[in-house]
Amino acid sequence: MLSKSVPSGTLIPQESKLQAVNAFGVQAVVAYRHDAVECERRAAEGTPPLTRPDVLDLLMGLPVGEAVPINTLSSPERRALKAAPKGVVVRSGGTVTRQVVQPLRVDLAIVPGRGWESAMEKAEHFTPFCARAVLVERPLRRKDDAILQADFYGIGLLALIGNELDVLVPPRAFVKRRHTVAGWKFLEDLYAQLA
């Protein structure tokens, strides 16, 4: 099989930044974009990354910028509200207004590996959150099998040959099917590493 030629800028958006991170115990390089307005707002407020699932769950139920009566929140939601750090919500006159939004977007996670099979297993951790690819830095054994599996699972297969990047299988575009606490926490965990 021949490798596919991919024009510049189609693997990741040109405005994305690349950074090495650790997520789920996996070393990866992510292509990401900060929400500049949100990051500046958080910096001005001194808002830390949000890592408590109960707080994130509460925030997912609150509309951004709209006052919600605190007495309409459940007991667990009111406890989570008390645990929310500075700059997340504004409390006023018996209402709470959510200020915070997700601080970044991850376009692609690239998992390097010596072998394509182990790298693909690690790349699967990113499936619910972003497009993913593996980067193998040595000749592929069972290249046809690697290409078939990568294509089937939608995982990009990249090979580094000298200084040339060979895109054997482009990563399948990520489609966010639903918003989850786990998805938001993933972004906050990366934000803590990228800020």
C-alpha cells in the first residue's frame, strides 16, 4: 500500500500549538488551541484548573452568564458550589452565575511508540476526547496489518523516516457526541500542564 499524501495544515489546524503532555499515564504530544479570552479571564481572577468532578458536574448544569437561583440547586450541587474555586461563578442576591468555560480545545493527540500495536493501545485512551494518531520512528513490521487496523479504528498512523513524516493513515476527524464531566476534566488536566 502507498502512503497517502496530506497537504500541509490538514493533519492539524495551522493555529494549533504542539506540546508534550502526560494524560492517563500516557506520554503524548497534543495539538491544542487555547481559548484566549477564557485563559486571560482565569489568569486575572487567579482561577486554578478545575479538577473536582462534582464541581465540573455542577458547572455543566449551569448556563454560562445566566443567573440561577441557588435554592433550585440540589444539596450535592450546593456542596459543589461551596467547593468551586475563585473565578468560576459569581454569587449575588441568592443567585449563582457561571463564568467559567472550557479553557482549550485539543485537536489531536499523537502517541509515539517503538511499535505500532502498543502505541495504538495507548492512543485508545484519547478516543472519547479528540482525534488521535500514533508515530512510529522505525520501520513497521507487518505494515499492511498496521495500516488496516489504524484505518479501521480511525487512528492516524505516522512514520518518521529520517526527517520526513510519512502519513500512512490520516487520523479520523473527531466528532464530539456529548459533553461529559470526563471530557471537561481531560481539558482541565491538560490546561494544568499547558498553562
